[in-house]
Amino acid sequence: MMQSTHRGCHMLPRVIIHNAVSADGRIDWFEADVGVLYDLAGRWHEDCTLVGSSTVLAAPESAVRDKGPWEPQAALPADTRPLLAIVDSRGRVRCWRTWLAMPYWRGGVAICSDSTPDEYLQYLAEVGVDCIVAGPEKVDLRAALEELNMRYGVQTVRVDSGGILNGVLLRAGLVNEVSILVHPALVGGTSQRSMFRALDLASPDGVIPLALVSAETMGEGLVWLRYKVTGRRKKKAPRTI
């Protein structure tokens, strides 16, 4: 397992957030057309899929923890599948074997911080998962993205996660494109289960401007919207999670 605390200045990958939402922007309770969602995702040919630990742990596949010895399958040089990168400073994901046994990724990278327990780093070494250490208490996402580019040549990252990770990336000015597959349903409610979670704004300066790139109808009442992120926050934003 490789680790890094390198803080040099390197190229940031292109980052695309891609989510299925209801017509009122929610990501829960409605039945998403997963087939269309991931068919569209394949158009970016991402080098890395970035996921938050909470999203991983919410999946049924994460119910069984890793046990016993395991020899990870070595990726072939010609393998064009993306890496799976999970942001997990608290060391909660203990089902890496299950996820890497799926046919979607060529290998895994845990994104940790200096506060991640040593015991978890040892677990990662045992299951053959690389580790990037970026940030003192929480993960410094800018540094982690730069390290993904430097170490693995990652140029395109697709974020497949919930509102918390999306929110931190957006507030930090690290997102290039927002892709939304809008479903014909209204969820309502007062919870914050939306694709963009962040602290309430103190002023309009925190609004993130977008420019529409394309709008396309498909399937049973679906609308695919693609936006370019055109602005940055005027004040320096938190970039950790």
C-alpha cells in the first residue's frame, strides 16, 4: 500500500458531479432509472470514480465486513476501467474486497487524513488498497485530487455520491461540471437529502453560477441537464470533509 502526504502543486483533474434527482432536487424516495444514469456516466470515460464513505456504507453490498486473508487481483496495464476512490478519514469502510470484486473498477484508493486510525491503514495494506493521506483532521480534497493526478495520471473524476461530498467539492471550487438526470417525481419534505448539502448562506455571494451546456429529454419523462460551473466563491471556502 502506498501513502502520500505530498503537498506540491500539481494539475487538478476535471471533476464532474453526476446525480439522479427528482423534479424538486431530492435524491431519495423516488425510483431512479439507474440504467439510464450509468449509461450516461459512461460517456465521460472517467479515470476515477470518487465516492463518499457514507454513500458506500448505505449500499446493501457493504453489509458484510471483510474477513480472512485475501489476495487482490492485479490490474493489467491495458485495463482501462477507472479507479475507485473512497473519501474515508474516519476509517469506516471495511468492505473493500466486496467492492473491488465488482467488475467496474481496476483498483481502489482510500482517501484518508492524518487523523485516520493507524489500525485502518494497516487494514488497507492487508487488503491491497492504496491510500492517499491528505489533510490534518479531515481530508483536504484539493490535495487529494492533485495526488490522484500525480500518482495515477487521473485526468477525469466522476463523483458518484450524495449531497455532503458534492457540497464540499462545490463550495471549494473543485467542480467543473454538474450533470443532473431529472426524474418526473416530486418528493417534498424538509430534510436535506438533496444533491448539494452545505451550510446556509450568509449572503448571495455564496451562490454558485452555472452555464447550461445541454438539455436532452429521454426515457420515460427524464431530462438530462449538463451545466458548466462558471464561477468561484469570492471568499476562500472549506475544502475538507
